Amino acid sequence: MSTERPSPRFSEIDAWEPGDTLEAMIEGQFAAVASVRAARGEIEDAAKAMEARLRYRGRLIYVGAGTSGRLAAQDGAELMPTFSWPRERLVLLMAGGPGAFTQSVEGAEDQAEVGAELIREHRVDGHDVVIAVAASGTTPFTLAALREAKSAGALTIGIANNDESPLLNEADHPIWLDTGAEPIAGSTRLVAGTAQKITLNLLSSLLMILLGRVYGGLMVDLQASNEKLLRRSENIVMRLAGGTRAEARDALGRARGSVKLAILLRRGCDLKTATTLLERGGGQLRKALSLLSQRGIVAA
């Protein structure tokens, strides 16, 4: 596997000057970005397929082990506060269980049956999407989970750094990140991990945009769980609907924290009408505003 292969270029890396070592590792980060760009088409196709599956129901399920699992779990966890992705529609499956998020659990990645069993326990079906991440593309836990999910009808996305690996060959949407050998052979937390993190960021962000959870480059579905996010919500309402901060806060209160509904309220709707427009627009603010414009309602 290319991710495990020692590179002749780095065979004397421990004897280099620190600055030269750092420069070489920085170059590796640029290589990670390049590998993601090369997979742009596959990432786009995967996001489109995910959007079609998840628009009205279904869960987003992340699977991985070690570094790959932690990166996957981080991406999934950030979808709830950033885009109000429902907690009940998010599943994070990590080899070794929750404890493996912060420390290594020896042998967990080799437990194939555990990966398959977790998919069965969560009753994964044809409404769900599974994102499986493994630098090698051969991790038994992750591969077994993907296979079980696919047999249950779920849409499967495989992200790996070795071409022609089982994870890529068996996923509905394979995403190969050609990062090659690591500066420290086998340490896939370096270049491969960076490429995985970028890919997960892009994949989930594009998905949320397609699902209408972004409008005008703003997080119109964020959860205001602290004062900073409350002020951000107010700023978004003021930017998109005008008015003062007090008026924005009042609208958010009446909308129970929903930025989208608050914007529609500030545009002249009552709560019932705003809710109806948003439902008719499939949860997309742009479509709801278009429907509002057709009604001839203007901002208060």
C-alpha cells in the first residue's frame, strides 16, 4: 500500500535540519490538497447522491477507526450546531467505542464482526447514507460496516488513500485520495489525514448547501447554543431582513430560535404563514422567499 511504503526521499529525515524537515512536511500538506482537488468530481457526485437520499428522511452515518474514525466523527459532530442537523439523524461508529475518540484501543480496527453488528444494531436501511473512512481502504471494522450497510440498501461512500482497495471497490461512491507515501512511513495522520479532513469538510458542507441549510453564504440553520451564536443569528437576520438587533432578537424569540423563520417574520409573515412557506419550499429559505414574493408580501 502506498500509505505504508517508505519513501527514499525521507530515508534520512531524522538527520535533517529541523527547518528542512518542517518544509518537507509542509509540502506534504500541499500534496494532500492536490489529491482532494483531483477527486473533485467524485466528491460532487457523492454529495448529490447523498442529498437525494437525505432530503426528507434517513440518517448520516460515519464509520472509521483510529485517526480516520476520529476525523469522521469530528465532521459529523459539527453538523449539529453549524447546520442544525438533527441529532437523531446522525450516527458515529468508531472502532473501540466512545473511548477510542481520545485514546488508542488496541485491536479494535480488526474487529470486523463488531463493525457489521453495529450496523445491524442501528437498523441501517435504504434511507440512510454511510460514509466509511480508512486510509488503507482495508480496515476490517470499517470495511465490514460498509458491506453490511450496503447489503441493507444504504448508500455507501468510501474514502481511502490506496487505489483499488476493497473499501473503494465496494462503495457506491468511492473517493480515492492519492496522497502516496508519508514523510514518516505509515503515519497516515499526516498527509492522508489532512486529505481526509478536507474531503469530509467539502462533502458535508456541499451536502448542507444542497439541502438548503445555507443561504447567501450564511449558516441560516445554525443552533444558537451560546451567546456568540445568538449574536451570529441576530446578525444573519439583520443582514437578510433588515431592522435593529432588538427586532432581530424578538423575531428569533417568536421563531423559537429558527433563523429562517425569523427572517420570514421580519419580511412580514405571521408564524403560521412563515412555517407553511418554509415547508412548501422544502426547508430552503430561497424557495420560501420566492413564494413569499409571489404572494406580494413585503418586509414590515
